[in-house]
Amino acid sequence: MERQIIKGIAFVFLCYSLINAAFAQSTAPSNSQDPYESLNRPIFYFNDALDQVILKPVAMLYNKVMPKPLNTGVHNFFNNIQNLPTIVNDVLQIRPQQTASDTWRLAINTTVGIGGLFDIATYMGLKQSYNDFGLTLARIGMVNSSYIVVPFFGPGTIRDAVGWPIDYFLFSIYPRIHPLSAQYSLYALGVIDWRAHYLKYNEIIEEAAIDKYAFVRSAYLQRRAYLIEQQKQGFNE
């Protein structure tokens, strides 16, 4: 019990320190969204090599051996459990309509959709949405944040990277799964499912990108800017 309390205090302190650092960094003047490019590029190519050697082949095999209906069901399942951190961040951002929509979506797909294997909510007009703690931090003023590439995890910003452990450890279902082997297995399956789902975009990236690093950076930052703008509009709902 004492160890758990100590770990909890240490985690809260770490999150608090990281948020303070992100806020200070987001309000500091910057001439570029990618001031750490000289460090980011080697990490990006390291991650890309791991993907090409390990994750991509596994995802291709997964798509090949997994029956399509089951493949779709597994993807629906992970979309469904993603609603948990989305709902918490909806609440933190004071978005009542989106909170209600996402909560209904989770409830319907978890029950009628048999644990989320079937996406019944979409047929009822409740569209899948996405929210995270990085967007919550953007809502309170940490909009501008430098681009970084994290080993094994991929592209992000300092603000978004601060939100990753908070969404995972505090808001998601994963830390509530025991034993740890089951937790890690489910998370690994989610990573494979995510990579398998995005295999269809591989050719687009390879053909369109003269500079793959710059292409991925641009795509990530544009996507996050879009989500931040959507979140601002949602605040006024």
C-alpha cells in the first residue's frame, strides 16, 4: 500500500512538473514549430526502421490472417474503449453536448454492440469523436508547442506528450486490467490494430513525400491544429 501511495504521489508530481514545463514552453517565443529537428530526424528514422522491420510486417500478417468481419470488430472495440479518455476530456473542457453524445455512444456500443465489437451508435447518428489531454491543455492556453518525435511512440508536441501518460494512466481502461500480462497484451493488440488500419495510407506517404519526415510532421501538426479549432468551436456549443 505504501509503495502504491508513493508511486501515486510521484506520478502526480511528475505530471504537474511536465504541465508547468509545457505551459512555459508554449508561451515562449519561437521561430519554428520544429526547433529540435536535428534531434527529431534521427529518432524519426529510428522509429521508421523499427516500423519497417517489425510493426509493418506484423500488421500485414494480421490483416492477411484475420477475417475481415473480426478485423472490423476488433477495430470497433478499440475505438469504443478510446471513448473513455475522450469523455473525461470532454468534461474537463466543459463540452456538455459532446460529453452526452460520447457517453451515449460508449453506453450503446458497450451494451447493444457487445463490448464495442459492433458500431451500433454510428448507425444511430452518434459519430465517433476524439479528444485527449493535449487538447485540454490547448484549451487552457497551451496552443503553441514545439514538434517532437518520441522514440517508439512517434510524432507529437511537447504539450501532447505531456498528455499521453495522463490519458493512459488516469483516464483509460488499461491500468485497471489485471494481471499486467493481460494489460500489455491488450495494448499491444491495439497498436497492431492501429498499424493495420493505417496500412492503406502507406503508398500515399511513400509516393507523395520527397521528404518523409517533413510530410509526417506537416500532417501531424495540421491534424492537431484542426482538432484544436474544432475543440474551440465545441466549447461554444
